[in-house]
Amino acid sequence: MVECSACGAELQSEAEFCHNCGNSVEHSTDRGAETTGQEEQSNSKASLSEVEKEDVSDDSAFLDLLSNLSVNQVFIYSGIIVVGVGSLLPWVGFSALGFSTTFIGVDTIDGISTVGMAIAVFIISKTAWRKEFIAVSLLLSAAIVVVGLAYINDPLVVLDKSRFTTGQLRTFRASANLKSGTYLTIFGGVSMVVGTFRELAKTVV
């Protein structure tokens, strides 16, 4: 039972109007449900707004980072990333004489060394970016290119040649297939060379 707010007459709980005075009956549960629904909708909108703000904040931070990089740094850091990606991809493959295999960059000493040199350049760029260390970074970057070119010149550098005869090595060389990892490593190294050379040139002028 509920009471009419106007005349105090007792009414059935489901009544919408007072039988005594005709006043409209408001049910507290309806108001509560409506209020709860409005609160949930408001909270949902607030949560979405916070997520949108976080996304915008992340985008702004990334754009700020890019805007603070010089052209030379873009060459260097993008090259480092490319070298890293290249080390995770296949460098060279062989398929001959019942022997078929593909070497991924990090499976070889050469691939690991290119990653190590790229990391060294990154550390130098963040901690000791002075003339003599920039020159060291240039040499390391050039060494990465040389390693990649060595595979183009002779893909068999990855093999232990002492295990095979001259004829087998000749067959392997003919069947050698250079993969994307080798070319990406060279490309990344060249990008690093360009960036470090330009940086070194600034210190000389």
C-alpha cells in the first residue's frame, strides 16, 4: 500500500492516480530505476571520455617525440629498427644435394653482431653523442652494411666450409637464395651510415 502525497489516502501499490483526489501517484522505485539508469549512462559516457582522452594523449606523445627528432636521428633510429627486424628474418637459404635449410639472421654470428652494433649505436646516441663517438657510430654502421654485402658476395659465409668438398660448395653456391633479412640489414645499415655521417659532418664544419 502507498499513500497519496496530496490527500493521504491509502492506495494500491500499482495505482497511478489517487481515487480520492485524482492526484498522480509517483512510485519511488520507478524514480530510483530511472536515476540508476541515468547514473549508469553518465558513468559510461565518462569512461568513454577518459579512454578517448588517453588515446589522444598517447597520439600527442608520439607526435611530440617525432617532432623532437632531427632528420639525422630519423635516419639513425629507423635504420636501427630495420636492422633489428632484418635480424629476425631469413638471410639465406640452400637447397641442394639433399641438404635444404634457411638461416635466420639471429641464428648466425653475423646476424647477432649486426644487432649488437645497432644497439651500440643507439646507446652512444643517447649517452655520448660527441665527435669521436659519432665517428665510432659511423664505423659500426658501415660494418653492418659490410656484413650484409658479404652475404651478397658469397652466401656460403654462413656455412662451415670444412664440412663440404669443393664440388659440394660449388653446388650450394649455385642454389643459394638470398632472403629479405639480408637486404633489410643492408638497407638499415645504409640509413644509419647516412644519419651518422651527416651528424659527423656537422661537428667538422
